[in-house]
Amino acid sequence: MVGTTNLWGEAGKVDVNAKPKLRVALVGCGGISGTHINGWKRLSPTAQIVACADPIEDRRHQRGEEIGLPRESRFPYLKDILKSGIEIDAVDCCTNNSAHAPVSIEALNHDLHVLCEKPTTTKPQLVRKIMAARDKAKNRIFMTAQHMRFEQKSLKLKEFLGGGILGDIYYARAQFLRRRYLPARIGFIDKTISGGGPCIDIGVHILDLTLHFMGYPEPVSVTAITPQKMAKRKDIRGWWGEWDRGKITVEDFAAGFIRFKNGGALTLECSWLTNMREPELTKITLMGTEAGAEWPELTIHGESNGSVTDTALKFPQDNTGGHAKEIEVFADAILTGKPSPVPAEQSLNVIRILDGLYRSHAAGKEVKV
């Protein structure tokens, strides 16, 4: 089990005698926080949430009840937790996108470790501010919660690629496309809150994972389109419910071509509302000089002794989800002194590229990142 040490015991079971205990403050009690809570519960009592914060009172009390926190451990903001005298070691940031940077910086300025939901921020300069705060802190970890890296299929393919079987990966195609799954909540459709549409919501996942498989090459330029083509139409239905057509200010589709310093390239496609056959398509295609690979199919395509070959990776199944594993490896890194499982430098490249997509669309040409 990836990230597991004797802190957690076998197969994710908690060793009740393990020390020390990692004390966590959950900041942001919206939808994704429920998944994070379940992840932390797997590690209790070695690691556990001891306080939560959200400006919406009903929301913080709902999550507080789920966690089992006394009411005096539930607060509107992180600053209130810091003033309360409750001892914490780390912050799990599950706020809306626009609050990721200020919450992360505030936590790091108080010498706390930070797990921050994706996207790290909405602008590269904000990631750099987080990195500066991290560098000033006392050996603290900052990690972006890119849970798709920690799904079993991703872990197995990354491990397999570690031997260099693909050779030089010179091109990749990353797709995260949905037919009619637009998240209807205001936090997703108002750009001042979210920072963007499917680029920021789901594109960030498939882009990070593809770069992870490629060894995180340095991006140099982007050319892209990020239009809003479908989201204002009243005759388009959403399978997650209706959204306010008058308030949606983000794109509903994006496609971009990214060039890297090493000469390689990547095509990214993401959408909430595209007209296609499948309800949802998530796919990565890697093309290398020695072989190619496909995710999530986990197939390797090459040639041997004059014949093309197609190999399917097989392995024992582990039902632990990516969200739970990302929390486990974050806690494990803190308690065992390992580096961040998702370094901020890599997250910076993700945001540089996504920001480049929007700038390229606005300029109508290729832009440097």
C-alpha cells in the first residue's frame, strides 16, 4: 500500500499505539470536505481533525457533527482557530478556489503543514507566494491534493513507467470531457470565485496526471481556445441540475497545445457540455520512442522481434480511493520527514499552463508561460 508505514499498520488499519498524533484543522466545509473527512477517519487516532472552519454556520456545524467535534472547536475562519489555543500541526484547505492562496499562506506563516485542494490557486504569481511562505516556514510541507495521482491505476502505471520502457515521451494527449455534467453551484460558474470552468475544475486533474507520467517537463508556451459555447443556451439540460444562465462567467470547453523545453508537446481537452457519444471520457495517451501507453486502460503498445505488441498491465486490486491515499501519503510525509508528495514546483507548472490557456484565447495567439 503506497505511503503505508508502521504508523498505519497493515492495509491501512490504524495502530492505536502509534505516535505522534497529527492534529489537523479542516478549513472549508463544502462538498469536497466530506471526502477528506473520510480519509482522515481512516488514520485516526494517529492523525485526526481537531477543529474545523467555515464562514457558513450551518455548513461548519454539519461537518463538525460528522467529525465528532465539540461546538467550541468549530469556527468561521482559520484565524479564529489560530487564536483559540487549539494545538494543530496541519491545515487541510477545502475552501473555494479563490481562498486557496490566502488560507495556505496564513497557515504556512504560522509554521503549519498544508494540504490544499486543487487547483493550487488560479494564478502563477499566487503559487509563487505560497512557495515563498513555504520556504520561510520551518521545514513545513505544502501539497496540492491531486488525488488522481494516487488512484491505484495511476500508481501502477507510474511505477511501470519508472523503468523507462517508453523511451523519450515526445507527445501526449490528455482528455477530460463530459457531455452534460456541469456543476451547477455558484462556486463553479462564477469566475471571481472559481477562477475558471472545466480547465480549473477537471482539466487540472488530467493535466497534472499526464505531466506526472511524462516526468514533469518544463512548459514554454501554450496556444488554446477556452470558449463558452453551450452554457448560456436554455435548451441545454444539465444532468447535475440547472445552473443560472445569467451568472455563469466561465468557459464550458477548452483545448490547448502545450510545448515543452525538451521539444515534447501535449494536447489538452476538457469540457462540461460537449456533444459526444460518451457521458464522460477521461483518457491519457503517451507516445514514446520505444513504446506508447494508455491510461486508464493501462496498456503498453510497442514492437518486439519484428512484431507490434500490445500488453495489458494486471495487478491485485486495492479498493482504497485516490482521495484517501493522498491524505495518507500527506500524513506519512509529515510524520516520517519525507518531501511533499506533490511539490509546489510541479503545481506551479500546472497553473502556468492553465493560465496560459486563458491568456492564449484572449490574445488569439500562442503565449509564453
